[in-house]
Amino acid sequence: MAGSRGVRDCRRALRAHADGRPRLMGIINCTPDSFHSASRSGDFERALQMIAEGADWIDIGGESTRPGAEAVSIEQELNRVIPVISELRSSSDVWISVDTRHPEVAAAALDAGADMVNDVSGLRDPKMLELIAQRGCAACIMHMQGEPGDMQENPTYLNVFEEVYAQLLSKARELVDLGHDTENVVLDPGFGFGKTLQHNLDLLQDIERGPEGFAILWGASRKSMIGAITEREETADRLPGTLAVATQAQKLGVDILRVHDVAEHLDVAKMNSAINGGV
């Protein structure tokens, strides 16, 4: 595409560290309505702080996909995320992910310097699938049953683990069939996106990479499932529960954790690695 930047090879950054520590993806929400109020700034300085704290990735999004969220226009989403991505790329070599389900936003973000498209809709739009295959960029495929506006009304599965990973693997293989590199694909089971509390707990028990060995990302930071179990209504009070999930993730070999609190997750990861002999 004319005017687009070359795609950087970020395949190694999609895998956990050699000592088993997950890569940490700091969340920057350029929105006024994301569920955790402390993440709503969309602030460039906050991104720099996360990098200083040890973030491997910065994930930048301009549309809230919390349960019940309303869609925003493409123009509004572009106006929110592209300036932040451009400024961050001009000042840092950090890996950048754009959190979007719209191919128009993904294309502009890649042109501005993003390295990965993080699609919460799981590449449902054929144009998004084609864009990623054409650009050769990294792609995170997240599972979501329904749409943000209705996904929590009555999520139903016969076997949530099998169904979620079957859908993720099917879409990943569809992308690979278009010539995409398997090492540039990440699977996210989508905690809280069309799942009950029990569904989420079932998904916390294990991971499924498929025979291709796709990388795995978890995004559970401060979510309602943690509040329900710990009886912490306020998202500000859910960090300890979130860190417990991080320990389980590292035990299972999850490659990337999408988090609001980078420094705390790095401390937990280092301790877990040391306790387990750096394996």
C-alpha cells in the first residue's frame, strides 16, 4: 500500500521470555468509557511510563468494548488512536498493538507504525482478514460470542473450552491458508466477552495452541470475573485478584498478558520465574 511503513519482524516478541515470563502488554484506552477508569486517559505519557516499568507491548484502542458498550464512528476511532500511535512510534521502539475491529483503523494504524492488529471480533470482517494477510503483520485473534452490546445477555456453550479454541484455531488457519506466518498469530480466549463467570473459570484451567503452536494472550486485568470472585466491586480494588490470574497464566505458559499494571505484573513474573528455577 502506498505510503505504508514496512512491517517489523516481531515474532520473537509474541513468545514468552526464555525464563517463562510472559511478555507484558500495557493497555492504553483512548476512550472516555472503558470499564477501568484509570485506563481512560489515552495519554502518551502514560505509555512512556509503562515502557519504563517494563512493558514489551503497548496496546492502543479507541473504542470501548466493555459489555453494553456502544460503537463509535470510524472517524472518531481514527482521531483517537492514530496521533498516539504516531507519537509513540516516533519516540520509542516498543512493540505497538492497535486494538480495533475495523480494517480502516487497522490499516491507518499500521501506516502510523503499529506492529500488530488486536481484533476483539476475531477477524469476522473478511476485509480485516485480507488486510492482515496482505500486510504480513502480527494478528491477535480474540474470541467473542455476540457483540459488545449484547454479548453478556445469555452466553451459552456445550463445552466452552473446546468451542472457544475450535473457533480461534479455525480462524487462525484461515489466515495461514492465505499465506500468513503461523508465528505471527496470537490466540486470545476473550475472558468476559460472551462468557459467564463459570465459562471464564473453565478457560483459566488450560490453554490450547493447536498443533501449529500458535502464541497465546490472556486479557483478564481487573475484569468483572475477578470482582465477582473477590467481592471487589470497584475495578481499582481488583489488582491482587488480577495478579493471581497472572500466576496461573505463567504456570500454563501463556505468552502475553494484556495488563493495566505493568510494574506489579513484572514483579510477580520475576518471582514466579525464580521460584520455578527460571523455566
